[in-house]
Amino acid sequence: MTTARTCSVTGLRLISDPGAYGFHVGKNDYPALSGAPRDAAAKWRQAWGRYDVPGQTFYVAETRSAAYAEVLSGFKRANGATDTLTKDAEFAGLSLEEYIEEIAREWSDRDFMGLGAIPAGWRYDRGLIPVVLPDPGWLVDVEHPDSISAIEGAIGPLLASFNVTHLTTGTLRSEKRHVTTRIAEHLHGLTLDTGSTPLGVHFGSKHGAAWCKAIWLDHPEARDVLALAAEPILVTDDDLKTAADRFRIRVF
């Protein structure tokens, strides 16, 4: 059962979801419970996750389709971009499927982004991991008005230095990772009225209709997060198709 309250020390809105069930898309050759390692000295943060902190951050989405949406958004072709894949495939004398697979072998996933297609190799390398959240542990409900007010009161000058005159959900859901990761670092180091630090951040998916959670793996209670056996990502997966259709992406 979800419990929410406002911390008497920090003013942050806290949420606890003992036993909540979520999903994470991860690479098969990495530990199920892991995140990209981040260096505190790094100055370039645009490639970081929204609420990454130095160390590792593990992300969980409320639904299967939301988990897919979070990792597939980079494949979405920009508005107004021309679809040249069919034309290029015809010029190369290949079917569209053959052409996609050919360039997928030559390019990395990052280079492949923007073409509006998911190569089969992307699916083969990853699995959908069901996740059960631990019984203890408080996360910061970062988009709650109490949290927004508390963050502004604590690090207002820092936000102003990033040209954030007023903190809103617009900033929190933006691509300004130099802002959101600094907010995460501030929250990560706080002591709550329980005497412990936050387990992570609870936030709404920028794609809508679902919550997401960023769990900081250096927290003692993160070891109680249960990552179940990964499911293969199949081209026939209805939730994958739902996310791909919404993004106008082809799945191979």
C-alpha cells in the first residue's frame, strides 16, 4: 500500500511503495540490478539519466509499455523528418527489413537512433525485467508542490545559475540533465526525519500515464530491491508494439 507524507525536516514530499511491482529494460550481459556508472567529476551530464547521481542509478517504470517508452524514445524520429528508409532500401536493392538489419550491423544503437526503427539486435541484447520494490525506503515525490518548494528554498541560487527562475514540472521533465542531476545530487545527500537518506526519486514519465522511480543503488535498502528473471523482448510483444506505435517506430 502506497504511503505519502511530508518530511518534517526537509519539507520534501515522501512516498513509500512497499511491494510495488514495476519493470526495467536492461542489457542481458549486465547484472539485472545495475545502472550506468557516473563519475562525480564529470562536467558533461547530458547523457546521464534524469535523476542519476554519482555511482549507479536504477530506473523502474510502472507498466511494461512505460518501461519500453522510456528506453525507446531515442529511436523516435524528430517531427518533420523525412522517412528515407524505404527509398534507400530500394536504391540498395534490398527489402526494408534487410536494409535495416544491414545498417544495424554497421552502426551502434546510438547512431541508429533517429531512423525511426528498432533493429532486431537491439531486442536480442536486452530483456524486460520485472522488479519488486522493498518494504522499507522513502523516495522523494519530486513533482509534488511540497518538494518543488523545498528544493527551491534549499538550492535556489544554484537553480538561478542554471537560468531556472522558477522550478516547475516543466523543468523537471525537460532534457536539462545538468539541472535534474544536480537536483538529484542535492536530494541524495539529505537526511530525512527518519534519520536515513532518500532511497531515490519518484516522478512521472514525461511520456505520460505512468510513474517512474530512480533508485540509488548505494542506498542500504537498495539491496532489497528484487529483480526477477528477465523476459525476452519479442517482436510480438503487445506492450512493445503499443510503445512503438505511439512513437511511430518500426520494430524488427
